[in-house]
Amino acid sequence: MAKTNKEIEYYRVLRAKMMVKAEMLNVNWARYYANLLDLGGVNNEQYLKNYFNDDNKRFNSEQLITILIDLEDVKEIEIITQCQMQNEVLKAVKEIGSITSEMEKQFDNKDEINSSEASKVLSKARPLLAVVNRFVLRLEETKARN
């Protein structure tokens, strides 16, 4: 049975949170979670990504609990300095540039965006989301500590 729209949205948000956590650890998100969940096989990273790409694949309850516990354990959020803030903003600008370049490559003269175009631009947009989410977390931590 295919995922409901609510489940699809939940998986989208879950993936974004997983990517932010991996970005904070400076690791590849798919590799990190594939290893955490002990997904075997030659292409365990792709196997993990299929949970998000295939509307018929769902994590079992044990896998979901493992992911959620890992995400809850984000206790090493550091405060941010002005220099680090500038670097984070530059990373975000770089990611925006990457999205813009991909848009120029993918988009045609039609106003609507087809699935293929959206997919290719989305792959460039996710790293921006991870950078911005980490930036916001660090700013919130800085505000809370000062």
C-alpha cells in the first residue's frame, strides 16, 4: 500500500532532519543512517534513500525508533561566532548558486516544472536546507546561552 500524503510529508521532514544531523557531524547522511540502521548490501546508501523515493517503502517501527532517538540526541549544538556566521551565510549563497546553475541547465521555456526538472533541482536544494537548518539551530543556541 502506498504512503498517504501525510506520511509522504512526514518522510520529507524526517529526511531533512536526518540531513541536518549528518551535516552537523560532517558526514554523508545516507551512509551514516544506513550504517546506523545496519542496512546491509553493496548499495546500502541507495537502499536507505529508497525509503524516501519509493512511496511503497516504509521504515519498520524499530528503524524509526532508532532514527528518532538518534535525532533527539543532538546535544552538541555549538554557539556561533560572527566569523562562523559569515562562513555559514557564504555556504548558503554557494548552495543557492548551485541551485541557480541547475535551474539554468534544466528549465525549458515552459512555465510549469516537470517531475524530472523538479527532481534534479531538488537534489541541489536539499544541501541548502541542511545548511540553513544548521545555521538556525546554532543561532537559536547562541540566543539561548547569551
